[in-house]
Amino acid sequence: MMIDVLVLKNPVLVKHLRSRLRPQHLIPLVLMVVAICACITWASMAADDPRGGLMGLITFQGLLLFLVGSSAVAAAVSNARESGMLDFHRISPQRPLALSLGFLLGAPVREFILFACTLPFALVLAAEADHTLLLWLAATVDLLLLSPLYYSIAILAGLALPKRTSSTTLTLMLIIFLHMGWMVQAVGCLTIIPLTAALATDAASSVPLHTTILGFPAPALLVCLLHQLPILVFLLVAITRKMRHELAYPLTKLDAISFYFVMALLLLSDAPAGLAMIGPSHGGESPELGGIALSYGLALLGCLFAALVTPDAGAFARGVRHARKLGFSHPSNWEERAANPATVAVFAAIFLVAGIAASSLLPGPHAQSMRIMTGAFVGACAVLFCGLAKQSFDLVFGKNSNSYFLLLLFGCWALPLIIALSLSVVSSGDDALVTVIMALSPIAGIGLAIAGDSAYSSVVSFAAVTASAVLAIAFAAFAARTVRRATEAASSVG
Amino acid sequence: MIQVRELRVDYDDVCAVRDLSLDIPAGEVFGLVGPNGAGKTTTLRTVVGLLEPTYGEVHLNGLDLSTHREEAVRMVGFMPDFAPVYEDLTVWEFLDLFAASYLIPPDQRREAIDKQLELVDLTEKREAMTATLSRGMRQRLLIAKTLIPEPRIVLLDEPAAWLDPYGRALLKDILRRLGSEGKTVLISSHVLAEMSEFCTSIGIMEKGRMMVSGRVEEVAERVLGRAEAWVESLGDDAACANLLEADPRVSSLRREGASLVFGFDGGPEELSDLLRDLVRAGVRVASFGRRKEDLEDVFLKVGAKEVS
């Protein structure tokens, strides 16, 4: 019954089936795809290299489903939003989840048909090549399961970004960026590369590739799914919220905390695998790499999530006025329009706990565990600083806040790196000073604190910890003051 | 019916709607008038649930929008001030999309679509792509889309903006019919002359506040003073003027061209009695009537300056 309402009788899906499958548009594309696939198949058979041909076909399928499909989804959502059609859907009795699925499955329907046209050729090549059928099946399943993940990103971008071009560009850049960082297991699991690369390298095996999770061996496809599904669920939550209301935040503060927690668990589970998902380096040969991947991943996500849950000055004032009307002095810390310090503090706490867990989970001497914890502390302070500074600047500078915030980040995070780089060019030889200055920025500080094993590593760690902690404490005080003042200002204006 | 209580909507530093309260009973065609930036569109978008208010309550047929949004908006047909359509659909596909969205059973959709296409006179364009429609036709298509779920509350933002005279006449008929069917209609518009033809009640907004609201005649009387009437007689009108001056309900008698214009303190029946008395007294009345309340005068008198 539910599937009936959400998918089979979904009006938005039907709309896309009608508009995107008109024969005059579809047939020429089908002919082109069939011609390309026929050429690849014929050439690889003639060259007696069906495995190479199969790799080519999978790449073509990936281009169709990931890049062309995601562009179609982002464009469909952006167009509907910019034109005002989405508002019509928002006030219809259709559930936001049904609308989301309508775009998710409907907008790329043409690409699904084109993908289906490539399957017979891929099957022929997989049957021709030795021991590749199971691997090909795993890769195809992964290809199909990854598509909704990328389409969800495209929908969210279309719902959140101001212009169609920016949503399409951001989605495509993100997909390409993920594929470039596939060596990190947590990132690689969000791409098709680990499974397709196995097709090229694992010639002797017909068994799908294995990797490790929490240090235990597991089928690569399963590990990929374990990463993709939770992210897909949270993306659908965010999309559903934005589908319901244009000005809604993609995630509530509690959603964001849950999402961050899940991401911390995933990164933690991948830490023992180190960097390489494929190859002989499984089993924690370089645990500090797992710690570095975890810390940078959590720092990046923490800053991103902190920005996502930060209300701007207008939203904050609306929240205060609404609370006043209900008889409260300010909104609850977990409401959408409340200031972010409590949420950012929870992000930092999750980061620290993940760091402590990683230090005990990863094999290695005590000193190495301490370094991983130090790196996590630097990262947690960076998340705290970034979130609190964003909130403070939004409240103080209003619409100009982004420019000043970027200037602040440049000064605190990029400038030490530039100075250190300049210094290293001018006075070659004084490595200690250069490294200490670099460590003042968490961009380098996290990695240096974890990986530093030089004679002056304690000084480097001290510099990284001190700089991050001072900034976090300073902006905690600043945020408290600005939030108090903004609350008073919003309460007093009629 | 639409009930709005102490509604406030803020955009960043700007208060777009300030403590607005409004009651529009069923069967009323209510016109929201005001200059650009007065808060009309914001009010409509908040009432339909597209904007979240800073505070305040909106009830649609008794349902609180903040707690029963999905049930409440199901009763509403909304047409924005521009005419968005899916340009890759045909006219009937476009209407079918919204018929399905509003859960009209498949076997009833064709009939519902045909009925609305006939209403807005687009039957001939049934199979045409929406991209090929003119601006006015798109506006009519959107009226059909708005009415397809048979909403009990209809919100129209500048509905006549792109319509030609024929389209406006169609719209006027549709609005009259909606009012007579007991539906609640809320229209915002700058075209004041048309609002007096469409609406039974009006509200004039300025800077997010409702300056004055009520039945069109009541608002006009409150703002402009008592109602005015005129009489034009054949031959010497001195006798007519004397008779009028003698009537205690008549005031401010003056000449405007060939007519005698006067303030009249009474309703349509009393005015009819006055006409009978004039004819009985031998005045050869060529034309006689009550001056239609001029919304533009009302609007300007309230203080709004910017009328586009």
C-alpha cells in the first residue's frame, strides 16, 4: 500500500515518465548508446580483451548514471524550485517523502533506460572474460545502489542552492572529488572504484573483493552498503524537510548530531583499514593513517554540520520573538532557530570520544595512542572554533557575515601555512620553526600532532593544541556575548 | 473560512507583516489591496503554509495551520502572481499531474480536467505543450489547476495581471460562481478598479499592517464619508434641486456637468423612494443612480501612495 502511494502512483514520478520518455527524445539517445556499446564490445572481443572492454563499459555506465543522471536530477529540482512549481507540490496532499522519491526515481528515468541498454553488452563481456561474472554482478549492484545516493545529493543541492548551475556543478564536483579520494576506505565505499578496480586486478579470483571493518574481514560490497545506507537515510531526512518547507534547515540540530555520530562510527570502523582499501596493507600496518583519516574526516564534517545548523541573524531573531510570544526568554537549544553553541559542543564531544576510541582500537605503542588523541583534541577545538565563530559573525555582521567569516578562517587557518611556507623558502634549514608555525593551523596541526615523530614533536603538538584551544575558548566567550546581545535586541524591537 | 490572528512575518531585518488579524467567512470574496511591499503576497503565502510566521495563528476552516498543516492546505487552491508551468508537459498532462496530486481517482480525472478546461476556455489546447501557450493562456491554465481539486478556500495573487479582457471577464464569472458556492476567496491585486468588481470585502494593507478592512461599501463609507448619488433631469433642473434640498437625507448638493450630485444618508431602498418622489413631483429624470465606491479613492485616502 505504502509502495503504491510512494512509487507506483506517485504523480511526480508519472510526470517525469511522461516528459523524459517521449519517443522523439529517447530513441535517438538509445541508438547512440547501443552504437557505443556495440563498438566497445566488438573492439574488445577482436582484441581478445573482454575484461578491458568490460571496464570501459562500466565506466560508460558510471558516466551515464552518476554524472548525466545526477545532472538531470539537480536540474529537475532546481527548475521546479526556481519556477515556483515546487511550491504547488508543497501545498498538495502529497507527502514530502513521495515528492522526494518522485524526483529521485523519475528525473533520471531516461538514464536508467539507457543504462538498461548497456547491460546485455556488459553481460556478454563478463561471460567472455575469465572469472569475472560475480565481480561484475557486485560492481553492477554497487553502481545501481550508489545512484540514489548521488541523486539525493543532487536533490539536496537543488533544494538548497540558489541557482540551477550551482547545484549541478556542486553535485558533479562532489562525485568527482569522492572518486579522487577513493583510497580512504570511508570515501572509497561511496564510489564504484574499489569494486571495478578489483575487476581489473583480481584476475585469478571469482570471489568478490574483501576488506576489513573494525579490523574484521568482510565482503567489500557489504562494507560499501554499510557506508552508503546510513548516509542515504540522513540525506532523505534532509531532502524531506526541505521538500516540506523552502526555509527549513536541512537537518534539525538533533538530526545533525545523530548524523555526525553515525559518521564518526563509520570513520572509526574504517580506521583499522588504514588508507588502502585494496592491496596488501590491510590489518593496520600504519594505524596513524587511520587516525589521520578519522580526524580530518570528522573535522571536515564537524565544520560543515556546524554551519548547517547555524541560524542567521534573521532566523535567530524570529526564534527569539516566537519564544517570547510563548512566554519563554529564548528558544530551546535544540530548536532550529536557536543559537548553535550547545550543538557545536556536542559535535566536539563526539569528536573527542571518537579520538579516544580510535587510540585504543588502533594497534600501536602508548605514545602513538596519545598522538591520535592529541590530533582529535586539535580537531575538536577546530570544530568548536569554526561553529562558534560562524554563529557569532552571523549575529554581529548580518548579511556580510560570510565575507568576514572567510577572512577569519583565512587568518587563523591559512595564514600560518602561508607564513610557514614563505619562511621555509627564505630561511632554509630552520625546520622546527616552520613546522611549529604550520601547526598553529589545524589544517596542518591535526596531521602533525598525530604523525609527528621528530625530536621536536612535543613542541609541535603543544603549538597545535594551544592555538586551537585558545581560539575555541576565545570564540566561546565571544559567542556567549553576541548571543546575549542579539537576544536582547530581538526582544526589544517591535 | 480564513481566520488570521496576530500574524507577524519577518524577513531578516524587515517585518513584512505586523500583527495582522483577519476574518474571512465562507462565501466572501476578499480583496487584499496595497502598494508594492505592503505584505500582500507574504500574507497569502503564509496563509497557504508556504511561509512560516514568526508568530501568530492561521486557521483554515477551523484547522490550525501550525498543527494540521497537511489537512488544512488540502482545502486550499493557490495561484501565485506569476504563472509557472512544467513546459515539458501538455496541457492535459499538467492538469492530470495536479488532479493525481490531489488524490482525484483516475476514473474521475478526465471529467475533472475537461470541466476545468471548459471553464477557462482552453479545451482546444488540450493536447498542446504548455510551452506554446501565451502568458494569458498560462494564467488561465493555472486558474484551472487551482480549481481542479474543488478547493473550499481559494487564494489568488494578482490573478488578472496577464489576462486579456476576455480572460478577465472569465475570471469575474469564476469568482462570482465561487462566492455563490460558499467558497472563501482571498485575492490580492493592484488593479483597484477590478477589485471593486470582483470583491465583496476588501482590506487595505500598508507596510505590513492592515489599515482598514470590511465590506466594500462599509470601507468606502468609513473612509470617504457617506455614499453619493446623482440625478440628471431633462429641461430646467431647478425644481429637482429644490426637491432634493428639502429632503433631510440629502446633503452636499452640487452640480457636476449635467448632473446634480449629492450625499445621501440611506440605503438602496431609501434611494429608490427618493427617485419615486422626484418622478411623482414631475421631474423628468433622464438618469439616476448611486455612485459606485471608487476603490482607488479609498486606497489613496487611506494613505497608500504607490499604486501600479
